[in-house]
Amino acid sequence: GEFSVWVDDLFVRPGWRGRRVGRALLRAVAAIALRNGASKMMWCVAADNAPAIGFYASIGAVPCPHLVLCKFEQPAVERIAASEFSLPAGATIRHGTAPSLVHEALGFVHREMGRGGDGRGGG
């Protein structure tokens, strides 16, 4: 199957909107995704957030009608955490990579914006 990067909580403060910060963040995440072998990026956006949906569509995002967003509320999270489950022999859980990817993306955006750039690398 294809490897995907999940983008969680991409948020640009109102005072920075319209200044290409969102594009710079997505550009950084896309570069990281490709460098790590991902062929897709995925995220959720609130159905009533027309400005964000329009922005994403303007840069090539397409809806995923075959996916359904699911969540566990706290009681279910607690039940699952308390359940008896063990990994099969030899299986491991990888963790700890997401914060480094986030910091790498933020560092990229900070460098781009800090030199007066618009996030496109051109300055």
C-alpha cells in the first residue's frame, strides 16, 4: 500500500492568514513526506470551514469520499486502555517520530518567514 502522512491541527493564527504561512507549512510537510517515502498527505477540515476548504482545493487537495472520520470519546478510550490486549510476538510499536517532523516543518517555516520570505523559498 501507499504510505501517507497524516497532518493534524494545521492552524495559522488570524494575524498571519493571507501571508502564505499555511502554504509554507504545507510545503514543509510535503517535502518531509516525500523525503520519508510518503506519496499522500491527509487531514481533516471542518465541513463548515469554507475558507480552509477553498484554500486546500486551490492548491490541489481533493475530498476523500471513501473515508469516514472516526473518534473514541473518553469512556471508550478508557475501556480500550483497560482492556487486555497484547501485541503478537515480534511486533513493536513505533513512536516518537511525529514531534521531530513537526519541529522540522516549523523550523523550515521559521527560516523562510524569518528572512522575509513568503514561504515559497523565493524571499
